[in-house]
Amino acid sequence: MVAINKAKHLLEQNVDAANNSKQNLAHTPCPASSALQALTSAAIVLPGLLLSPSKTMAEDTVSMQYSYYKEGKRELFNVPNTRTTISVDTFHLNSYISLTDRIKFAFDYTQDTWSGATPVTTSPLVAGGNNPVLENTDDGVTVVGASPIINSKMLMNHQLTPLGRNPATGEILGPNTQLVNVLSSASPETRNQTDFGLAYELDTMTLNVGGGFSIEPDYHSYYGNVGGLWNINEGLTTLKAGVGYNWSETQAILDHDAAPYITKRAYIDQIEFRDGSEILHGTKQDWSTNFGVTQILNKSALLDLNLGYVHGSGFMENPYKTNAIVFIDPDTIPTNPNIPIVGDVRAFLEQRPDIRNQVSLATKFVQYIDPINAAVHLGYQYSHDDWGINAHTFDAEWVQPVGWGWTFAPRVRYYSQSSADFYQPYLTSQQAYIKNTVDDQGREVWVEVGDPGGEEYFRDEDFNLVDSDGEIVDESELNVRNKKDFYNPDLLPDNFSSDYRLSGFGTISAGMTLSKQFAKGFTLQGAFEYYLHDGSLKLGGNGEGNYSNFDSYSVNASIIVDINALSQGGGYDMHADHADHADHTQHSGHTAPAGVMYSHMLPNAGDIMVGYRYMYGRRAGDVLHGSDKASDQEVVANGCSDATQCRFVPTYMQMGMHMINIMYAPTDWLNLMLMPTFVSKEMNIRELDGRPPPVDGAHEHTGIAGHATGGVGDTVISSLFKLYGGQGHHVHLGLGVSAPTGAVDLEFRRVAREDGGIVHYGMQLGSGTWDFLPNLTYTGEYSDWAWGAQIKGTVRMQTQNESGYRLGNSLESSLWGAYNLTDWLSGSIRGVYSTQSSIKGSFNTFNGQSGPMDFPANYGGHYGDIGFGVKASIPRGSLVGNTFAFEWLQPIADNVNGYQLERQGALNVSWSYAF
């Protein structure tokens, strides 16, 4: 019964939809309770509607996952779609830990970086929203792509049907009702989300509380929730309920190239003008609640039912989506029905209701099939909201263990929704968007520029400027223009959006998860899913047109470590093992600071270690030349190849790296290591005082928005060889390579019709070359003291990467000492000296070269740091053998090559577990 209650408790936790079917599918049923095992391993991947972070794993479990999402190209009909489609790189860290027998703690961290072209509006094809980009080639002028045009003119017949025409001759070809998504590229953007959950288990009840936050450059969200579970009917029935609250703030920096052409009158009180940027502010809050019941029907079947309600209020809009409105001035409509009407196409920021109420009903049935030792999941969800959207979701999954630790789980999902009441691909309005003001006598009104409400002037028959009394005015003393009348917003709908996600459509997706349990509690898992979005798949038909159809795929890979299972089935406590060895040298490296890689070896053949490391570094403050502060004027004059190019300089740069560490000892003198990485980088810039004017065709930064990049970094493959292991001393040699899996060809988005060019050297995600990584480490210890030294290098083994350059070689030396404060906690201090040569070569493709960060001579240097660290090794209990370490590196000396920002410091955090 305890196992059943545990399964039902896990069933209720809030799981990210992308991971619902990806966690813990590798629980191979054991002979004694195969039905229950298969049933509960199926049940624990079901989504809840509310409550805490994901607890889809067993207790005392840590998982690390990388996933990649990629959209296919959308059809633009009249021009080739050469834009890079949306892609998303995601790193996910999840843990569910027993603090005591009754208190459980959950932690989730997600970082994703996305970039690519996305629809900003929908418009008639004849409006030319995707304006052809022409290029001279050997075959003549060729259309090579498209640039977004959100304001334009179009022809319509008197039934307001769009008319097509020959672009070469202007000949009207007849009605053309084809719609198209207008695409605009977005520079990379990174989101960080952290979730916490705490549960307290009573005999028949569980109380939990959770919360978290999600941070993006233009969006912040903070949330919390409380809930509980109550087991009745001898544990066969579980009742559950919860309530949650979310507060979010939008601070959208509007596209500086498009913002002047977008009508934003409805939000004029919410827009802040700062340093050349328009920032749209808005806040939103959501209250949510859910009620549910889980019923174990028999030893092989389980039924779950949930009812949820969400009330949202505030800023509901997507600040980057516009709606095309075709304005038709009644005064210009020809009386001859054979003469077409000219429509004035204008882009408006979308306007959604400020209130949204949503109700959802979800059910899931899980059946264990004893003859083949498998489980099937069948799910259905219905949701309705007061925006008019009704949605249905059907899903099915088959979980099949096949022996030898392998499990595969194919799945399929179908989704259909109706459109929102205010969804419109585009609107027409029979009024002028803007026209010259005329008085009651039919005369055009003129006013002074900058004083539209001031004195009015007119033109006489000879086009002389006259006042209201008809007296001629000396126009040389005035600067006048036509007074304008703008559209009447009361003639437009209160709410409108062309966001395809609010349209009527259907989707179907299919995928497969494959997992392998290598040892009890250690599992590797991979998954693939294909997704198709198509208006014709909507239930009942009448979905959106083919203009919004697209497909996508996603892949992911996970490492799942069940610490509890490992500790029961052969895992060992390296801390205790260390204490028991007469030869302490096998583990003295375990007192090394968190920032020292390759610091220790696994002592026994067959040992495995899984670890996670996070590294963060930041530069900000003064621009240095060597060790001295450099003025803006000096940077302009000397920081680039000539004084016409240095226009910007970074205000700050920061880098975060997530590293997964897998170590295996085939013998007691050889360790093998695999370390994939996930990198995110961010830079903000400012204009240099005294900067020269921009160079024609150069990428010109504007406004306060910075740059961000992120994704897979380089992958380290290494080996450690024990050279000496004596009483209190240990020496080992490391030989490894870094594989160039990180991108070195990331580009800025296109600005209007200008190529944005390749992003700065320091913002690329890898080296782009195969690199040799030698290292030599000595560690020693006596009583509660430990010490060590290491020297390591990076040697680039290629003359250049695919982008035409290579990073400089580097050398780092460290010397540290540590003291055991208790039997589980130690402190350390470390001195570090490092040097790196400048970049060799240069980009072989267009780069804007707008500041020192775009020139190879401004990279590398000589650096000195002092580090302070602590390390904790859990000595007993269910988490025995887990090691956590932290170190802060404080710069004490900078001597940079060229012109660079000074360093502010670096943080290293690590976790490891060996078995």
C-alpha cells in the first residue's frame, strides 16, 4: 500500500509538458510486483494541473537533460523562405530529495535559448509583407529571400476582395485571397527558470508548497502554490486539491527598426522612451486552482481525473505581434465599380481582452498488460475559455520493457482547438488612416511643425499662406505642414489578433522514448518527437488556411541517477572509503576546490561517477589596455584597425556554462571522462564618446537591447592516468581533446534589408577547432590538511575553424590548500595564474566590426586570481556519497591584450556522486 500511495503522490506533481513522457520510463518491473511496478512507472509520468515542481522521478533522484527543438520552413508563396527557422536549445536539471522520512524537497532548473524567424503578423499575399530581397548573380537579378514590410498599399475590388497584379507590368490579374505569415528574425534570447517544492507526508495526507520564477530579458514571472493529497478507501483512492498564484511583468523592447511603423496608440501610456528604445510595460496575474481524484481500479489499472480553473487578468498581449488593418478612405472609393480601391495597410499592435477565464477537465487511464509486461496510457483533456477557444487533446503511450535494462515507449498525441472570438488574419476599416484636415469650408488646414494645436492657416487661390482672416502671412518666418486627422479607434474592434496560436487548427505528433538502465539506479535516455501543425487537422474543419502550416521536431537526451537505488545496490561512500584506506592518496583530490577540473581519480576498476558543474564569469567596469584604464577617445583611436570603426564598447559581458561529467574507471590506473557542455552568453554595449559616424553597410547597434547567444558548447573527451600513488601523495596525468560541437557561425538578425553579420568572437559558443587538453595534477594530504597543484593547457590543433579564425592557446596553473573543518566540510584557498594568446586569423564572412570585440588583437592576456571555496561530502544517510562544492575566484591582476573589459570574478559550483 505504501508503494501505491507513493505512486499516487507522484502522479499529482506539476510536470512540464515537454517532459511528461520522458522521465523514469526505465523502471523495469521486478518479478515480485511486475503489475504494480509497470502501473506506477506509467502513472508517475502523468501531468498534474498545479502544485509543485516536477517529481516524476523516484525519491533521491537527480536528472540532467538536453533537448533541441527545430521548426521547419513556412511557405511564403511568392518568395523563397531563406530565413533561419526557430530553434531552441534547452538544458534541464531536476532533483527530488528526501530530507527526512516525511519531508521531501524538489528543485528544477531550466535554461533555454531560442532564435530564428517568427511570424509577426498575417496579411494578404498581395500586400507584399515579405518583400523580395534581390541580388545580382551570374544568372541576372535573383530573388534570394524576403524582408518584412508591415505597412504597404494593396488593391481591392468593390467587394473588398484583394486583387493580384503582375509585379513587372502592373496588370491586374484578378482576385487573390491567399494569406501569408510575415516573418521577422529575432536575435537569440535566453530564459532561466527555477522551481522549488517542499512536501510533508503524514500517514494519510501529504501537504506541499512550491514556487519559483522565470526570467527573460523582457519578461519576469514569479509564482507560488499550495496543495495537498488525502488518501482514503484504504489507500486506493486519493483526493487532491491546490491553489496557485502567478504575477508576471512584461518589459518588451520594441524592435527599433519596426517600431516607427507600428501603430501603438492603445498603449501610449504604457510605453517608456529610454536611450533610443521604446519599452512597452504591462503586468498580469493569474489565480489557479485544481481538484482531482486518483482511483486504483484493480491491481492492473488506474484512473486519474482532474478539474482545473485559471483566472487571468492584466496584460495578455504578445508585444511583438501585430495585426494588419486595411484602411479604405470612403472619399477615395471610385464610383466606377471596375476601378479598384486602394487600401492602406497598417500594422497595429494586437489588442487582447484584459480578462481570461479557463476551465479544463483532464482524465488519464493506465492499464498494465501482464502477459507482455507492458503498460498503456490513454488520456483526454478538454479546455474552454471565455475567449471562445475550445480545445481537445487525445494522447496514447505504450511503455514496454524489453529486458537487459531497455525500455521503449512510443506515443502519439492529437490536439485541436477552435479560434478565439477576436482572431482575425487581417481587418478592413472604411475610414482613412490619416488624411489632411479640412475645415467646414473644405479648405486644408496648415499648422506650425511641433504645434498641431496652435494657430491654423490656409492657402488662397494662389497658394499663399493666409490666416483665419484671410490675411497673407510671411511664410519665411514659419515652418508649416498640413494638419492631420488620424483614424477613429471607435470604428475598430475592441480586440483583435492575427497570432496563429489563437486561430482554429489541429496538430498531431508522434514520438519515441528509449532508455537503458546500465546499473540499478543509473539510466540513460533519449527521445525523438515529430510535430505537425495544420489548419485542416482541426476537428470539424474550418481551420486556418495553409499559410500557417509548419512542422517541427525535437530530440533530447537525459541522464537519470537514482541515488537511493544506487546506495542500496552497490553504491559506495567515497568519503567513508577515503577514511578507510591506509593509502589516502586515492582520494586526496576530493578536497580540491570546485574550480579545479581533473582533480581526482576513481580508485577502483568498475567505478562510475556522475557530476554536474556550473561555471559563471562576468566582465564589467573599465575598459583596460594592458593593466591600465583606457579612455573612450583612446579606444576610438586605437581599439580597432582604424579610427573609423570603433563606435561601441561592451558595458558588461557574462558567460554561464553547464557541464555534465561522466567518469568511468576501466582499471584502477585509468579513468575515462565525457563532459558535454551547454553555454549561454550575454553582452550589453554603449556608444563610445567621440565615436565616428557609421560606415555604410555596417551593422549599427541601436537602443538599449543587448545580445545573447546560447546552446551546445564544445564537448570534452579525456583520460586520466595514475603516475604515482604513495602515502599521502598522488600524481596523475590527463590527456584529452575538446570536440568542436559549439557553434562558431552565429549571426545577428538582418536589420531591415541589411545583413546583420556574424556575432562577435567572444559571443560564439565554442572554439570551432579540435583542441588538445593536457594536464598534470599533484595532490597531497596529512591529517586534516590537504594541498595540491595543477598545470593544464589548451592547444588548438587546427590553423582555423570554419569561420576563418582560431582562438589562442592557453595555459593555467593552480596551487591550493584545504582544511577539513568537520568530517564532512572543508574550506580551501587557491591561487591561479593563466595566460592566453590572442585570436589568430579573422572572420571569413561579413562582420560589422563596430568595436574592439570584433578584432582578434583584443582577446587573451595574462591573469591572476585568488579563490575561496567550501566543499561538503554527505557522510551518512540516504544521500551518502554526494559531494557539493562552491568556489569564488576574485581577480587580483589583469594584463589584457589590446582593449578589453576588466574581469569582475567567476563562480564555480559542482555536484558529484560515485558508485
